[in-house]
Amino acid sequence: MLHSFIIQEKVVYSFHLVCRIWESPLLLAAKENNVQAIRKLTSDGSCDFHQRGAVGETALHIAAFYDSTEAAEVLLEVAPELINEKMTSELYEGQTALHIAAVNQNINLVKCLLKKGAHISTPRATGLFFRRSSKSLFYFGEHILSFAACTGNEELVSLLVENGADIRAQDSLGNTVLHILVLQPNRTFACQMYSLLLSFDKEEGGLGPLDLIPNNDGFTPFQLAGIEGNTVMFQHLVQKRRHVLWSFGPINSILYDLTEIDSRGEDQSFLELVVSTKKREARHILDLTPVKELVSLKWNTYGRPYFYFLALFYILYMICFTMCCAYRPLKSRSVNQTDERDITILVQKTLQESYQTYEDQLRLIGELITVIGAVVILLLEIPDILRVGARKYFGQTILGGPFHTIIIAYACMILVIMVMRLTSTDGEVVPMSCALVLGWCNVMYFARGFQMLGPFTIMIQKMIFGDLIRFCGLMAVVILGFASAFYIIFQTEDPGSLGHFYSYAMSLFSTFELFLTIIDGPANYDVDLPFMFSVVYFAFAVIAALLMLNLLIAMMGDTHWRVASERDELWRAQVVATTVMLERKLPRCLWPHTGTYGQEYGLGNRWFLRVEERLDSNKHKMLRYAEAFKTQDKEDADKFSGKLSLDEHYQFKKEPSPTVSRSTSQSSFHRGWQILRQNTFSHFRGEVNRALEEEVYHV
């Protein structure tokens, strides 16, 4: 993947360069590593060594890009001021020759540039090509060290750090080289390079650890790994922070550092960031140790009991509000009816008439409880809106976004009812009926506390705010067209015989009922109907009943399948979101700190989670073999190899083992491999090698 990025850069870069290179003898000589041509141009005295190509590059940039090391050395001799020149085009702005040499892993050219005085920390490649975006496949940061780190070349990174490269440098997004490594697709190289850079970190002058520096969004590299769903890097960092207490066979007792994982007391909770991100890969973090164990412990110990109590309390609160609505103050109507369609017999009492009897006093207590509850809801919701942001708070399904909208709308309706009651304004039935619907619908929010029902609430939300909204757009067009046709057809007919279409508004409503098959064809067959009614009604029946409704069923079926395939992930995410919500809103005295304090084990003022893990038998055997394969003392290896020497026919040539960097260093054979190989040969010759059993299994 890394090579594909570099190839992509070269393709794009070469496309801009090729036309201009052939026009300039100097640029062409730099490309072809033609030292003699460069010296000839120097002796002529007519060549401008500061000339630039199509994208603002100098001859030194071209020499570095095409690995023309000899040409670059000659250019530095005749024009040493080119060494820190930056490209000037908007696409590649800020890139120096050292940037290019680092990406190409041309160590000889990097050494040459450093020897000639190239700046390491100050140059920043800020062009559009180097900026991070959703469509960009190339993000190596802006600094030379981050370019080198993203190539995975340890020798090159060590060389730059030894020559003064700033490992704490941050780009325009605030990302350090560790943040940038988290974002790389080649995660194996990124993990090893991450460890190498941390080995260079020295906390001097009151500076904190390198891996705790946040970017502009406030994320540390560890948090960024969780948000991006980089499970490989996340596990790598977790393993670096763990402490093994004891091991007994395949059983290990391990202390996991909860720094940056536990959500207690943090403005930006790591768990909340993971569940609120749009990347599905991030939810896989919730199934990894120690996050899985931490969430399970919190939920089972405090989260589940508090959530169930909150659900019970809310249901009792809604029952109280419903009773207040059912027994609201009404009196007989004193004004005579003015329309035969008017069937109203009771009207609302004034404020002075509403609280006179004993039953009114009981209702007043319930109304006060309802209003206080609405105020408390707003006081609890508004701070979270300001902290998270309205778009994220109301838009994230996992966080309960639609339910937050419902509960805030309910609380506002309660306050509107209170104002109308105090001012004796008629029409309180409108906000009251809306509040009843919203309040009871919000009970579905508490279904997330049950593993069977939780994912279905998400399914309902996705169907309502996804499938149903799109379908309603199509439905509105169909209803508008056919309702207009029905109204025009019956416009000349007697409205007394065809009441469903006597006005345009009634035509819209009747067509809507027809669309949902709530009513049958609204026609009076005792009279002669227009011929066009039969034609239009037939077309409407085919489109509405056969096509549109089955389309809605298919859309909802697809949503059901997608949510059902993710139900376990969604359940874990809902549990995490609910746990974080309760942890923020409940007093600290009701939610003690989870885990073990580090001072009990001499590990400082940090909190740890103790987890006992059982290794799989096959994995345990592999680890024992790996321990046997560790490099032993060379003299012991030679001594032991002499005891197990074979005939010359069975001697094999040693091969170098691969290394992470592109350096030429090679590793020797491990003692365990020698034992295993020699035993295999002895088995082929009919011999039994007891030394293998002693050496491998008695480590």
C-alpha cells in the first residue's frame, strides 16, 4: 500500500513535470543524472540554476525525485543555495528536496543533503497534494520526519532524529508524527515505527510524553486510533501499557492501564468518541480487551440497575402526566351551537375556576411534578447539546439522537401548556395531545437496556428517518397528482352525492386514505360516475397499492436485514453510550471509580483494570516455541550445535531473515530453530532426539 502511494505521487508529479523538463537542458540533465551536462552548463555561464519547472520545482527537486544522487551533489556544489528551496506551486507548496529524498528512501542523498546543511524541522509541505481529505490517498503530514516515518525505514528515521529532527513537531492539523502513523494503512510498519519514535522521546524541560500530545481536535494518538477504528494500533498501544502480575500455565493475570480509556471525569470521553464516530470499524474497538471488560463491569455493576430505575421512574412520571391530562379542568358549554357539524359540549375552565375542589388540588400536585420534570429534562439536555454540538447530538442514532429530539420537544410542550393554563388561553389540547404522544414514544428509548429490544429501536429510527422520509417524498408527489385529478373530475358534480371530493383539501385527505387503503373507493355507485374517474382510479390503484406500498416494504426489509446483521455491535455501542450518559449525569457518589488504584502495586497514580486471561492451547504452545527461538548466547549455540552435528549431506546454507527497515542488516539463526531442524533430520534417519524435548519444553 505504501508503494502504491509513492507511485501515485510519482505519476501525478511526472505528469506536471514531463512537458517542462524537455524544454530545459538543466532540468533534463538533473532527471537523467547527467553530471557532464550539468558541468558543461556551468562552464558556459549562461544557465540559470534557479529556474523552475511547471510546478515550481528546481533542478535539485528533480534530481531528488528521480534518485539522481550524483547530479544532486554537483548541483549543490555549483548552487548551494538550492538546498532549502521550496516548491512554489499551490499543489506542492513547501516541499523541499529533503522531503522527496526521504519519501524515496534515498539514504545516500539524505546524508548528502544533511551534510550540506539542509534544514530538517522547519520545512513544511503544505500544498494541496499533502493535505488530508476524504478523497486523498496520501497523507504523510508536513514535516520531513513524518515523511520518513511513513515509509517504515528505521535507519532513515534514526538518521534524521540524530541530526536534530523535532519529534514533537505538529502540522497544521496539530498532528504529531504519532498521529500520522495511526492514520497510515500499513499498520504493521506503523506500530513498529511508533515504538521506535517513542524510544527517542525524552521528557525534558517539563514537556509531557510524546504520545499524550493532542491535535487540534483534542485527540491523542491513542484516542485517534480508536476513532479511526485502527484495531491493530489500538491493541499495540494497549499491550505496551499493560503489566503482567503473574502467570500460571495458560492463565495470566494482567493489569491494563485505563488512562485515556475510562470515561470518568473526561470532557471528551474515549468511549463516547468511539461510539459516535461514523466509521463502523471503530465499533470493533468495543470488543477488545480491556474495553470490553471495562464496559461490562460498569454496566453490570452500576449502569444496568440505574438505567432500569430511571426507566421505571419515567414510566411513573408519564402515568402522572397522563392522569393530569385525563382529568383536566373542563365545564359545560354555555354558548349555543352555530353549525350542525359542531359537536363540542365541554370547554376549558379559566385559571380561577380550575383549582377549587379537593380533586383539583390533587391534580395540581401532579401538574407541578410534570412541570418540574420538564424543567429538569431541559437542564440535563442543554449542557450536553452545548458540549457535543447540536448536529452530532441529535444526528447520532447510537447516542439516541431522535429520542433527544422527542424528549426536548415534550418538555417544551409542557411549558407551553403551563403558559396557556396560567393565561387562561383556549386550545391547550393541541400541545397537550402532542406532549402525550411524544412522552410515551420516548419510552422506547429505554428498550436499549435490553439486548433483545435495543437493536430494534435503532431499526425503527432508521426506518422512520431514512426509509419513511424518502418514501413520503414519493408519496406526496403521487397523492398531489391524483388528488388534483379527482377534484377536477368531480368539480362539476353535486357535492352532496360525492362528499369525499367536495373541496381540494378534502380531495387530498381522501386520496391519502386511499393510498394507505384505509377506505375503499369513495364513489357513489347509485349515480352515474364520470368515465375518467374509472380510468384514473385504476391507475391510482396500480401505482399506490401494488407499486408504492411494496416498494416501502422492500426498503424496510433491507433496513431490517442490515441492522440485524450488526445487532451485536449495535447492542454493545448502545450499552457504552448509555453507560457514559449515566456516568455524566449521576452524582459521583453514586458511581465509584472502576478498577484498581495503581499505588497498590507501585504503579503510580493511575487506575488499572485487572483481567485474567486464558490462552488458547495452540497459541500457548506457539508462545513456548517462540520463547525457545529467542536468540541465545552464541557460544552456547555453537557448543550445542556440535553435539547435534549431522553429516555434510544434511548441512544447509543459512539465509538472512527479513527486517523491518531497508537496511542490509541480517539476523542469525535462533537456537530453537537449530534444535527443531536437527531433530527433523534425525527423525528422517530413524533417530530420536531427546534434546529437543528438554530444550523446547523446559524453558
